[in-house]
Amino acid sequence: MNALIALAAFVAIALVGWAIAELKGKSCVYQNNEEEEAALERTQEAQKKADYGEMDIHDVMETISTKGFKAV
């Protein structure tokens, strides 16, 4: 019976901690200042000029070694 009470208390404390973490994340909102916005725009424009494209998993598998090394 004591183990059941301990488990219930653990679950209750975990749920309260989780709720606090969720509410804290929603209450603290970060906003970029003007310098950060300008830097972000410059970076995006430079990536567009260089034809930057985000790679998906198939592109990553083609560009990295996934087969390992063969012994000499």
C-alpha cells in the first residue's frame, strides 16, 4: 500500500512540475531586437543568393559516409 501511495505522489509531483514548466515557457516570450532582425534578414538574403536549400534525409545519406570504412 505504501508503494502505491509513493507512486501516486510521484506522479502528482511530476504533473505539477510539468505544468509549471509549460506555463513558464508560455509566459517568458523572447522577441528579437532590431539588430538581430537585420542580421537574420542579411543571412537569409545571402543564403538565397548562394542557392541554399535545406537538405532532407535522402540528401544527407548521399553526402555522408554511411557504409563505414573497409579494412586495408
